[in-house]
Amino acid sequence: MIDIRQLETSDIEEIVQLQLTNNLDWWKPRDYEKEIEREDTLSYVAKSKETTAGFIVSRLIIYENHHNYKLKIDSQNKVKQLRTEIETEIEIEIYNIAVEKSFQKQGIGTTLIEKVIQKSLESNPSLIFVWLEVRASNSSAISFYLKNGFGKAYQRKNFYKHPPEDAIVMKKTVTNNGENFIKLENLQT
């Protein structure tokens, strides 16, 4: 059984090892500590008993858009009522996600992404945009993201430094009822 909970400082040592075995961009333990301390972090760990099966580190950005949309005019042409609608849009940036090799293909990565989206739905947004970068050569990760409703948005040249490599920026858009709304056309790479 897998337990998903918020990432804590006691998880960092195992997270760093997991990032190394999954060839993620290098984060120092202090980077994870700083991320955990942030109010806008959505970071979770998947545990199987005492073993770290996976983790996700992401950040939440909330935008409120105010739209005036209805006026009521009385018989003397005076404004009687003005109603304002507030729409909330959320962006989630996934910085790191990894699943231990022995736990892969069991739905843990999908569950971690869904947990982040579910948590962001608490703000009752009209739309959620989920963004991430992935190494252009990481075909298994790209395939995983495509299966999870992400589309290829564009390519960033020389985004990664160790080793140098392009990144594919991927995006998933979710409506306020939690359903995948837009799947972008696949970028030709």
C-alpha cells in the first residue's frame, strides 16, 4: 500500500538519492528544505512502509481575474446593480518528479500528479495549467506525460546543463471539474 503525504525535511536524504538514480537535474538538500518552507509549494512523497517510492516537487501560482459582467439600470437610467465575477486561474510548475524504479508502472507518478491537481482545486479555479520541463532524450518520461494528458508546448534550447540538452516544455490544462480540457498538439522534435 502506498501512502501519499506532504514532503518533510526527514524525507530529503532519500529524495536526493532518488533524484540521482533517476538522472534528475541536481538539487542540493538545502534546495529541498527551502522549497518545503515555501507557502506556495505542493510537494509530496509516496511511501511504501518505510521506503520512498516517489516524490513530486511543484509550486502553485494563483491569478484572480475580475470581470464586470452585469448591469441593472432603473427607470431613471441609473445603475441599480453591478455584479462582478471573479475567475481564478492556477498555474502549477512541476520542478521534480521521480518514482523509484522498482515501483514504476504502478500508477504512483500519476497519483502524485493527481494529488497536486486535487490540492489546487481547493482554490476553486476556473482553469488549472500544469507545466513541466523534461529532457528531450527522455522518451519514457515524455510518453508517461502524454498518457497523463500533457501536450508538448515548445522546446527550450540548451535548458539542461549537466549534460547539456534541450528541454521539452509540456502543459496540461484542467477545468474546474478536474477533467482534462486541452491537449496540445504534439510538437515536432
